[in-house]
Amino acid sequence: TADYGFVEETVAEPVPTLDTVAYDAKLRQLAHFGAEEIVEAPESDAETGAAVPVTVSLWPANAAYPNVGALLPFNRIVAYYGNFYSTGMGVLGQYAPDTVIEMLKGEVAKWNEADPTTPVLPAIDYIAVTAQAGAGKDGMYRARMPDAQIDKAVTMADEVGGIVILEVQPGLADIMDEVRALEPYLLMPQVHLAIDPEFAMRASGKAPGTVVGTVDATQVNAVAEYLATLVRDNVLPPKILMVHRYTRPMVTNATDIEPLPEVQIIMDMDGWGPPSQKIASYEAYIAPYPVQFTGFKLFYKNDTLRVGSRMLTPAEILELTPSPSFIQYQ
């Protein structure tokens, strides 16, 4: 028989796309349908000369839609923080791994109960580069953790069905140098990144712990661009970049931080104290500076140091505007 060169038609699999309607709806939910702030209009009323108040909506933040596979805002991340070498830096160093995992599961359950509309994703938030009081051999006032310790964090996250966040406290080192050193782990789809300006000391030239450090939006954007390149070149799901903040100078030009389709950015309220102080810090240093998503840090010990003080409950934190998408326990 003759060969007419017919080729069997194949139907291409549809390319997944972000459900932008669902995405926007979730952002409005986090913002309680728009955080409104009254500000003075630039022009006065023509008849009275008085400034005319206008209503503007700070949230949801105006940011790029993420690529498919982004974790936020469809999930809420609940993380346990620390370093395995230190009992003073958080939960991860205070208990055995099995105990940490069970405790984390307990907190996840509380958040799932408090907001059944947002599934909770557990996280192991490990300080992979720790600020140091001493300069060290290279004079950078930081220590990079050995691979075996980071591997331990990855294993724990796997056991709890969650993600890993690697924290960088750069000391006097260049932030990008410290981030690049973590590249083998950042190439893993479940591994994300955080930078802690408190211990970013290049601008001051001082040792960590003597003054509060600082980073600028340009530095955050450089890290985000680096992560975005990793995502694009290696066909990874979007990364999360979290930035700690509990004073204004910790992050200069914060509203110039640019989330990318490949990188979602969380601004995390990192201060400790009684409930009123923590809420005030969130409202002073996080809510007025919309970037993309927000986080809230809770301290098992420091939040309860003062007589009569206590930790905020999930229900109380969810009342904040915007509701945090990231919860961190130290």
C-alpha cells in the first residue's frame, strides 16, 4: 500500500497557568478586603481651602503575579526557627529533632483550626549563616554552618512534609557571597531563603550585636534577581525570600523592594515583647510598607518574660491587617 505520509495528531498537554481570580481573592481576604488609610490630598478644597482627606488602599500590595507553583497566598507557612548548635537561638537547638517535629505539628494544627480556608505548610527555618561576636579568621564576624547541619534541616522538613528556609546573618560579609555559598541547597525545589538585616553590619562596620544592622532595597532586589535566575535556569517553582524587620532603618527604601514572578517576598515582623508592643511594631514597620506578603515572629520565651505578658494567639494574629502569611516560632 502507498505511504501517504499521514502523521498521527498528538494533543499537547495544556500548560498550567495561575488562577489569577483565586489569587486576587485570597489577597483580598488577607487584607480584610482592603486596609484603608486616611491621608491628606495634595490639593485643598476650592471653597474652604481645607485639605481634603482621601481614602487609599495599602493592601493588597501591588506586586507581580507569581509563576505557577507559588506557595503564597494559597498556603500559610508555620516555621520553627533556630540553629542546632545553640539553645539560645530558637526551638531547633533546644529540643531533639523528633520533639521539634511533634511540637511543630501541634502548632500547625492550631493554625489550621484558626483559619480552615488556608492550608498550613510546616517549615524548618534554619540559620545557615550565623553572626558571630568574634571576627573569625577572615574578619567577617559570621560562621557558615557545615553541610551536615543543613542536611539535618532538610531531612526534618521532609519528615514533616514541609519546606526549608535557610537564614543568612551575614555579619561584615557581602550578602550575595553568603547566598551564593548556599546555591547547592537553593537548587532544591523545597528550599527557600531569608536574610536578617539585624546582623548585616557592612554599612556600620561594627560587630554584630553592638548595633542593629541594615540592608537596602537594592541589596534585597539583588538577592531576589539571583534567586529568579536559579528558578528560570533550573525550571524550579518560585522561591520565597523572607526579610526580617523590627525597626525602620533595618530595611531602607523598603517600598522599592520588587517581588518577581519567580520570587515571592515576605516582610517579617521580628520584634519580641508583650502583645501590645508586638502589634504596634507590626503596624509601624510592616503594614505601612506594602511589599507583597507579611510575616509575624513569636518567641516562646522572650514574649513571656515580663510579668503578665503572653504570646499572641493565632486568632489575634489573623486579625492584623494584612493577616500574616508566614508565622515563625523561636
